[in-house]
Amino acid sequence: MPEYKRKKIHTSRRRPKSVKVQKSAKGTQMRSEKRIKRDITQDRSIRVIRGTKSDKHKKLYVFASVVAVAVLTVILMSVLLPVGLFESSRNFFYSFGSGSFPAELSGAQVIDCVPKNNYYYVLTDTSIMIFSNGGKKLFSSVHGFLSPVITTSETRALVFDQGKNTAIIYNLSGIVDTITSKDEIITADIARDGQYALVTKSDSYASSVTVYSRKGKKLYNIKFAKDMVNGVDIANSGKKIAVSTLNAQSGKIFSSIRIYDFNSADPKFKLDLGQDTAYDIHNTGSGFFVVTHNKLRYIKWSKFTVNELDFDGEIAHMRYSNAGVMAVYNKTNDKSDNYVLLLKNSGKKIDEFEIKGIVNDIRFSRGRVYSIGDSKINIYSKHGEKLKSDICGFGVIKISVVGSNAICVITDSEIQKIVVKKGN
């Protein structure tokens, strides 16, 4: 069939358009103007989508960072503020303020005075009072105990009636809790996080130690059939306790130190002291001090290592503070020949020096030693150099340091502030 008579068949397939290519002046090939505009539009869309995703990722990272910081802050504050942010903040603001001196005391006899950072407790035969360093009375309450004893932590105080069955827990704003035991209380301790331990005795056992949470929940209990517990201390972890015990054998008294955790009734560590009776144990952080009449021991909570220091005399005063630990001992039968041993809370020795004269009360604070006796107040450096001295009057029973050169002297009836100005 001739070519011109053949029927032409058309398909729906479109032939691709040719791309116009232009040459620039330098000979570089360039695509058509429409194709270039279309590609630019697509690139812009892609860039916008990628930017949105990037912003979302950034916001997610910021949110995660904020949550992480908040969690870390809560953990840190739970360590630094063991009784909670609300109570700690309230205690912080309560401790500030000033009053007028002299400040009157309730009761006929001062039993004890326990200084803290910006305030101090005064326990009398009828009441417990809390004063700021400026002399403001923060709190006062009648305890009603016949034989009151006070033990304190960084944030709270526990006062119990020795030989009876009642104890009261205080903070700066008032009474936190009242505890009633079915057995008579021998001694007690309160930890930095508000946990407390009561040592009791009854007809069925020689002594028992019970540890409670700060909300009153029982955490641990151990009973002793023959040993009398005369001291207890709670570790900062809140998971261990140390106890000192007495046991009569063949007419002699033997003493020991034991450490328990809350998972077992068997001690993790035991140190026999023989007839060297422990009359004070005190936690200072990573370890605790054990005091006998002529020896001081520092025992670590974890490794149970023991460091010993011997004295040529007898312990007269033991003082614990953030500045460190101070032991004052006298030569035998001479109460005016005093030797001061200063230690860090880790048990490391700072220095040792002699103080002549009767010492009624003594404190270690602000890197200085403050001693009162014979109607005189003396201030020493931590290496024994006498810095200042002044007359303070008679009848002073206790002192509390309220400034580098200022103390509050406490008699049975009042508190008076003295600024020591005279130096050598």
C-alpha cells in the first residue's frame, strides 16, 4: 500500500517536551526559566519543613533539660533539706530576728543549752525555749517532765522524760509530735532527716531499741535480753544505728559498741571495750565518736575502721558543732589544768593546747574556742593563742556563741549578751 494511503494511528502518549538550553556568555548550560522557578519553589518548601522539624526537636530538648534540672534540684534539696522544703524554709525564716536583752527564762534551773547555726535551745526544769542569736524568743513550751533530757539534730529537737514513757519532738515553730511508749525511756536520738530512736526497758527484757521514721512509722526494732543499751546514734543514711551496751559479768561491768543495719538482728560490727565504759556516742557524718573516761574513738560507718586517742586524765567536756569536735580533759584531781583537743568531724586532729583555770562551759565555733569560768570569758584561736578576754559576771552556767566576738551568757534566770572587746 502506498505510503500516503496508510491510516495514521494516534496514541494518547504525549511526547516529552524538549528542554530549552541556553548558553551563557561563558558557555555554561542553563535550564529553562520555568523549570528553574519550579525547582526553587520546591527547595523553599523543603527548607520550611526541615526548619519546623528542627524547632520541634529544639523544644523537646529544652523541655527534657528543664525536667532533668527539676529532678536534680529535688534530689539535691532532699539531701540538703532532709525534713522537706516547707519545714526547712520555715525554720530558716524563723531563725532570724532580734529581741531585747536580758531575756527572761522560765523555770528555776537551766538543764542544758544546745547552740545551732542561727539559734539555740535552752532547756530548763520546766520549759524548753528557742532563741535566735539576736535574742528573739522563737518558741516556748512547758514540757512537764521531772527529768528532762534533750537531744537535737540539724532541724529538730527531741525532749524525753528519762525513766518515764513520754517524749516530745519540736522544731522552731512548735511541737511536731508527742510520743508515748509503753515502756520507760532510757535514752534517745534524733537524726538529721527527722528519724528518731527510743531506747526502752521493761520487765521482759533488759533493753530495746526502736527506730521510727519522722512520721512515726516503725522502721526497726531489736531487743537485748542481758545487755543494757546506754547510748544510741542514727547514721545520716538513715539505714544504720550504733549502740553502746553494758553487761554485768562476775560483778564487773563490760561495755561494747555495735553497728546494726535494718536488714538483720545481728550486728555488722562489734567492738569490745572491756571495762572502759562508753558514756557518749555521737554521729558527725561519715563516722561517729565514742567517748570513755580517758579515750576517744572515731569509727567509720562503712569500713568500720577505728582510730583511738588516749588522754592523760579524764574527759570533762565534749562539744560537737559544724566547726568540729572539741574534747576537754583534766589532769587527775586538778580541775584547773585543762587540755583542749580539737578535731575535724572526720576525726582528723586540728590541734591541742592547754587552758589554765576552771572551765564552767566551753564552745568551739567560727574557728575559735570560747571558754567561761571564774567570772571571765576567754577567746582563743584554734591553735591556742588567747585573742580576747573580759569580765562576764557570776552565775553563768552555759554560753552560746552568737558572733565572732559575741556570746550569750545563760544563768538560771536570764540570758545576757556580751561583746568581748578587750584584747591582749
